[in-house]
Amino acid sequence: CVCQSGRFLVGNTSLEKLVINEPTSSGWSAFSRLLCNTSTISNTHCSNHTLTQIHCHGYGEEVPRSVERYLEMNKYQEHVATTKILMHHPVFNMETFFQWKLKFLPVLLAWFHEAMSV
């Protein structure tokens, strides 16, 4: 089952290519969430950024564009997490950072500086 495969890929940092048989539309949806979980910034950051190719047998033998887009993004490892975050979370709630007062400011500024180069 594609959904079960997706569970073990959540923490994957080495598997780059995968072959699956007869994926369903719900299976492709699960792979899309695995590659870029947009529910929160943290989940987006923790999404799979390693998988770059999925070959399938059945279901028209084509990877849906929504999945293919994330696989292509994963080929550029250096800034893939930052790109996915900026793509799906263009507005940040800064109140989360207020609890650290100014202690977190240098880290936040460094992240935004790096994000500007993406």
C-alpha cells in the first residue's frame, strides 16, 4: 500500500528512487503530503526532501504533476526546505517568536537572509 510506504519515508534521508505498483489517487495524494506537508511550517520543514524519483506501474504509468513538482524540487537539496516553506507559508505569525524576545532575532534574520538567496 502506498500509504504504508509513505509512513516509512517520513524520516528518510537516503532513499532517492522508488518503484511502486498501481498507485491510486489517494496514494498519490499521500505521496504529495509526504513530499511537502503544508499543514504547518514545521511539518513543511520536516517533509521528505530526499526522494527525487518515483517510477510507477499502472495508473497510466505517469506521476501526477503535483508529485512530480516536489520530486523536481528535491533535486536541489541546498534550499529545498526553505523553498517549500516560502512557497506554502508566505505569511509568518511572528507572535510565536516573541516569547524569546530578542534572543531569537539573529537566527531569524539569518534564515531570512538565506531565504532571499533562494
